[in-house]
Amino acid sequence: MAGCQNNGTNDSAATDNDQPEELVMGFFPSTDSDQVTTRVEPLAEKLEEALGIPVRGEVMTNYSALVEAMGSGQVQIGFIPAFAYILANERHDIEVILKSLRDGEDSYRSQFMVRADSGIEEIADLEGAVWAFPDVASTSGYLFPATQIRNDFGMSEDDFFSDMLEAGTHDNALVAVLEGNADVATTFEDARVRIEDDYPEVYDENDGLKQLSFTDPIPNDTISVIPGLSDELKNEIKEAFLSFNDDEEMIEIMEEVYRWDGITEASDDEYDIIRQTYENFADEIDPLE
């Protein structure tokens, strides 16, 4: 398993009083893995100070590695996106305790983006268009937009669009539309900021991209824990993370790593909308494969 090695002993094994000897936080690499590792070290140190237990961070290769590391007990605290969380909960009883805030919001939306000069005014105009999306396992890039197409037009996305381009990233999907290789891109709101440095025209009212429409809100990324931790320790972990909201250094780290500007409490039922959306694709897509 990438990111974690098991040499026959578990460094995080519980002591006689059921208190872990060490807590491991698992992260997925939203940017360069080495950069994430460097930035989360102060976060781990602060959590260790609050809990009185050694804490270290592990940056995993992908969502699947993170979920499976938590399932095997090698990682106890996971920074898991919403879609991966519901699968982790289903397969390993992973429990959400907190979620992120971005711009003060605990949810975000997917956006349909078209060229400002395209003449496209509503989603119905996209029938027969070329659709660029990050990948089929992306909640905001694929699952929620595809669900909206299915619900609004009574047909699959394959039938609605003339062609579908899996661009690999949200950035690439936007660039595909900007450069004329696709008619519409779906990304998280507002992903244009990610390409503004290389494509300053992206916000131009004539030559840039415009937001055509939005999906229903999607709950933000989670901080989740394995079921084997005591309720007392889970609560201590929760309170420690919430205290970071008043720590400027910790907020700066979270902003650099995941664009978080705060943390708030979360419950499992808030992610039911993800479960319901995934039911439409369960036989087609397994993002943990």
C-alpha cells in the first residue's frame, strides 16, 4: 500500500488502556506530495501538543490508498473528500466528525462553463455539444452534472452530448473549452481562478468563460476517523481541530494545502445527497478501483 508500510507490527497499536501509541493523519495529494508533507508537519505537531499523543502525517498516492489505509487501521484520521467518504463509511465504518469551510461555506456547487461568445444561454442548448469533464469519479466534475442531465432531460449524458472528453483535471476541462476543443466544461465553483495566471482572458466578458448554470450544493471535504478510537479520543480530536479556527498559522496551512479557511462540525446524514447521487452510477463507477 502506497504511503504506509506494515512490517508486521502496528506503530499505532493500542496500549493497555486502549489509547493509541501514535495517531497517523492521512492526506490525499491535491498538489505536489512533498509540498503537502512539508506543510502538514506543523499541523501534526499542533495536534500532538493538544492530544498528548505522537501524531504524524502520511500523504497517500490517491483516495483509494487513503481509504484502505484507514480500513486496515494504519491511518486513524483521514482528510477525505465527500465521495470517497461515503465509500469509506460503507466499507469500513469510517466516521465523519468535521468538514471544511471554504469562503465561510460548508458546501460548494458544480458549474457548467461555456465560452462567453458561444451563444449558449441555458443547459438545454448543450444537447449535441462536446462535454469536457475532469474524470468520471469527480463529484463536482461528473457525478452531479451528469445526474442533473439525467433528471432534467430523461436521457443519459452519453445520449445528451455528442462527445465526452475526459480531461484529467478541472483545469484541463476549462482549457479545453477556452481553446475550442469542447463546448462545455463542468468543474467545481469557481475553478477559473486555477488557470487565471496562464489564461488571464478567462474572466473576459467577450473572450473568456461564463458560468452557465450550477448544480445542487455538495457538502465539503471531511475530517474522518476510524471506528476503533474511543468516543473520548474522537471528541478530543474534534475539539483540537476546531481550536485551529482561532490559530492563524493553522488556517494558513489549511488554506495552502486544501484551500480551507475553517473547520466546522459534521454528521453522516449531511452526506446522504452524495449517496443518493452515487446510486445512479454504482454499477458504472468505483472511484476506489
